Amino acid sequence: MSIFSVIGQDRALGRLQQALRSRRVPHGYIFHGQAGVGKELCASEFAKIILCENRRKRRRDGEDCFDCCDSCTSCRAIEADVHPDYHLVYREQIRELRPEQNDNGFGKSKAHRATALAIDVIREKLNKPAQLTSAYGRGKVFVVREIHLANVQAQNCLLKTLEEPPAGTVLILLADRLEGLLPTVLSRSQMVMFAPLGQKFLLKKLNESGCKQPQSGFWSRFADGSLGRALWLAEQDWYQAKVALVKRLARLTEQDAVELAELLMDSAKSYAAEARKQDPAVSDTVAKQRMYGFLLGVVSNFYRDVMLSGSGAAPAEWINSDQESAVKQASKSVSLLQASRAVALVGRAEYLISKNVNANLVFEDLFGDLAVTIRKTLVA
């Protein structure tokens, strides 16, 4: 593969090529942008260039550009995930470092929830190997997934290497968001932003994957510029659940608010159980969080579409343009102000879910509040 196989990120690639041309690659990077836009692919291809035994130079858009040879021992080792100087660091590694026991006293293994990037992972998978001599003599590269999920203790542990890295060591931190990262981590890293991908590009890739309209059109709009998310959502077969939820939202009343909340909670539980069957390493908490995020995204986008419809925007501008009648039905009775308040209510629910507040209470309160908001509109 090549670093130029990373699509839609010309600005990010330009920053990296500039560092390669100057022969002054920083020891610390933060690749930031939403999940699924090519950050990790770019990081691995950039690492191949850094560690490549036969780095190639060629002209591209009038400038000298560098790429890996993709055939030397180093490149092949990274592709096979066996390179001793290339280290991928991620939160699930805590399960091999700190296995837990059930409270039943029988000593059965219980997988760690791995919802955060733990200090033990940083210490054992980054700090310690960073101090070892490079096996191939060309330095070391560490790629850290989801650094935004690292707590203060883990980030402070990371600083031990980020502030004084051994010669030839490069750290590439991948972040979906910058909120929560310590100023010391930010200030010691070069920032490389990865932009959302275009909706047409996402639609093309979805169609190529076998996803058909109207599903491919909806996922390309709903994924908010993330190819990884669009493809993953299409694989989940959630489209019909989305269609049913939008229909219920279009005629939401106080009477069925509790029923709808319970239905969505049951959906999350069912999905989590199925996800664990397919991949035992996936925790119940993480699986449910994925479903909660999807459901709340559907609700939020529905009321945004209601606002767009009410303000005269064409259906082509909506996320739910595949359910035009449902959006128009709601926009006839819900004002722009009330739709705006509904979006704010969903935002609050998303925040509470991210803080691990009891999801049953969050969903019951959300749909109860939404129903009251809409009823006040109807009465007004």
C-alpha cells in the first residue's frame, strides 16, 4: 500500500510530506479528526516510510514526495503486524495486562471493560518498549489509538516518553476529539487535522460494498463524513430500526414515550448480546454505548430535519430525505423553537450517556421531555 492511498486528506498528507522533505520529523504527532476518516491508515503508512529500508522519492503535484517501498523487510513486517519497532497501542490491551476475577469466588476469568485507555497500557506497551534498542536500527514508531480516552494519569505517564523520547522514536497519537487532552500533551505534539470526507465519496464506497439505496444514501448522510462509520453502520442492518423510530417520532405523544424508551433500551440490550456472541472481546458497556449513540443520533437528526423543513430547506438537504413524509408531518405541528429545544434535549442525553449515567433513566427522561415539548407546541 502507499500513503497516497489515504483519500481526501491532502492537507494532512502535505504536512507530513513537508516534514519528510525537511528531514525533521517531529517526535510527537496528534492526528485528530472524527473516527473513520483515515487517521490510523495514514499513521501506519507514515510509519512504514519512517522505518523503510528503501524509501522512494517521486514528483507529485510539482513537489518531491516520499513513500515506502512496500517490499523491504521492514514494510512487509509492518503489514504482517510483526515489526519489532512498530507498536500499536490501544485500550483493549488492558485485558492481557490486568485480568480481573468474578466476584463469585470461583476464579473464572472476567474481561476488563476497557472503556478507557489505562495507565498500565501506556506504561507497559509504550514507555517500557520505547527504552529498548531498535531491533532494525531505524528507530521506533508508536501509534496510540483513541488518546482522547486516556485519563489524566495515563496522559501524565505518556509525557515521560513524549517529553524526552529516545533518539529516533516517533509517537503518533490518534484522537477523535481534542477535549480532555492535557495542555502539556497538546503543546509537545505537532497537530495534523483530518477532515470529514465528502458525502458523494461515502455513497460511492457504500455502493461498491454492496449497500443499496435508500440505505446507502441514508448512511452516507448520517455518517457525518466518516467512511469507517458509514461502512460499519451499513453492516449492522439497522436501517429498518431507523425507519421505524422516525415514524414513531413523527407522531410522538406522552402516552407512548415510556413505551418507546423501553423499546429502544431493549434494542440496545439485544444488540449487545449479539455483538458479544460475534466478538467475545466486546464488552457489554461498549456494545450498548454504540447502540445508544446510533439511536440518539437518529433522534437528533430527525429534529434537525424538522427545523430544516420548517425553514423551507429542500429534502435533499435533510439527513432523513428517504422519509420525507414523516419529517413534513412533524414540521406541520412542531415549531422551529420547539424542534431546537428537542435537539438540545438529545444533546443533554448524549452527554449523560457519555458520563455513564443510568441509560434507562436517561431515555425515559428524554422521551418524556420530548413528548411534553411537542404537546406544548400543539397546545400553543
